[in-house]
Amino acid sequence: QLVFFGLSNQLVVSFKEENTVAFKHLFLKGYSGVDEDDYSCSIYTQQDAYDSIFYVINQYRHLKNISLGTLDYEHEGSGLKICKQQYKRRTMFPSNGTLNID
């Protein structure tokens, strides 16, 4: 029973790790897979942020055409929705690292 439990858990862990790598390749702009454990995504400008978001949206829209697996998330007209809100006032307090958003 213990061996069966261990094998079952190992399959779940492998599935999660393999899917994480696949999704990184599909949705992270510029992801190469080199030094995967140390990979970090840095965004320095507004344009970098927009480029990354638009890349994810574009990849999502073409997912069924670019993936090898059966990845597709649109069901009965529902799909990716982006919610964007603008705030009127924001105040940053660098001394204690807080941000006050209206």
C-alpha cells in the first residue's frame, strides 16, 4: 500500500512539473528554459508590461493551434476576459513601503 501511494504521488508531482514547464514555454515571453529554477521575469517599463500581457493574450487566443496537447479553454462562448481599472489617486510612502490607492 505504501509503495502504491508513493508511486501515485510521484505521478502527480511529475504531471504538475511537466505542465508548469509547458505553460512557461507557452505563456512567458522570452522563456528559453535555460536555468529554469533561476528563471525570473523582469518588467522594467509600462511597455514591457503591455508587451507581456499582449503576448499572453495572443498565445491564449491561438492555444489550440500552437500546443501539441489538447489545451483549449474556450467553452460555449466564454473565453479570456481582461479587467482593467484606473485609479484616480495613489500615494506611495517609500519610508515604510506602503502604497495607498484610491
